[in-house]
Amino acid sequence: MDNSGGASSGVGVLDKAALVLSALESGPATLAGLVTATGLARPTAHRLAVALEHHRMVARDMQGRFILGPRLSELAAAAGEDRLLASAGPVLTHLRDVTGESAQLYRRQGDMRICVAAAERLSGLRDTVPVGSTLPMKAGSAAQVLMAWEEPERLHRGLQGARFTATALSGVRRRGWAQSIGEREPGVASVSAPVRGPSNRVVAAVSVSGPIERLTRHPGRMHAQAVLDAAVRLTETLRRSG
């Protein structure tokens, strides 16, 4: 019996491993449940599930049942990041051209945020954030966006020592974008908006930044709509391929 719903790849062990993973997609399963769902012989189902567990593609829940493992989430996140970076270039270039300011894309990594893509203003005074730069999560509009939709406990921890407050983040959630004036660096202002993955979780922040002299002390009035439009374009890219 073959419940794979597709033709054999010709590599039997991979086809059977795919059967096990597909069976677990609908939820936790005992060994007996795996045997029923896959049609595999009991020793084969057990051997494959344990081997997949070794590679963290399968795990066990508190009752000892087999469940999908953490490695799959890591691979999915990496695939999402690749799609995000592939589409970021044109979106950031357009954002830079529309606003006349440098544009960046940030992702959170622990207590820091990393600039994973950027489009620099071509001339004149500009805020240059090289790709690969690591910045703190304690200041700046991108940090506010990456923090604002976190679970309460992580949000509370993140606010300790931050240049912004819980009230400010409440405003970010209400408006859907953040701004900062001299928060990360004296003389620099920025506007950021969230990029969301297929599950609606915030996965990145898209920003424009530049000198306060040009962005003024109310940068959101000038650039929030353009930044929101860029964030929506990137979100739609991730949802189409999610």
C-alpha cells in the first residue's frame, strides 16, 4: 500500500521517509498510527522514524509520540530568508528612488538585528548601513518594529535598557509602522514597517534612514506610506511562495 499520493522517485528509502513525514503533517502519531497511515511494515516505520529523529526531522512529544522535528522549521526559515533576499533588491531600490533616502532590510538574530539587504542613496549626505552590519535591538525604528509584535515575556525582556517604551511599541502596533529621531545615532532619523511571513509573524523590518535635516523630526509623515508599500510587497512575495 502506498499513500504518498505521487509517483515513486525511484529511491525507495526516500519515498518511505517522505511517507513518514507526510503522515506526521496531520499531527502526533504512535508507531501503530504511523504503520496505519503509511502502510509500511512496523519494523520499517520504526527504523525510519528513529533515523529521522537522529537528523532532527522527527521528534517526540511528552507522550512519546512521533512529531515533526525542529530541523524542518529551520529549513523552512532558511527557504523563507532566501525568498526574502531574492526579492529585497528591487523593492529596496524602488523605495530608495521614491524617498530619495537609503533603504535597508533588517532581520532579528537574538538580541541584535542584522542588515541583510540595502540600497544606498546615490549621492550627498546619507545614512550608510553596510549589509552584514549588526545593530542593537535597543534603539531605532527597525528595532521597534522587530520588537513590537513579540510575545509579552520576550517584549518585556527586550524593553530593559531600550531607548523606547512599551507605550511607544503600542503606538507602533496601532499605526503599523515606527519612526525614530536620533535614537540609534545622533542626527539620524528613520521609518520602518514590518514584513510578515506566511503565518503572519513579523520576520523582518524594512526601513529608510537619513539625516534629520532632510527627514525632519516627523519622518513618518514624509515616508511612512512608501515604507509600508515596500513592506506589503515583500510580505506578498513571502506569502505567494509560502
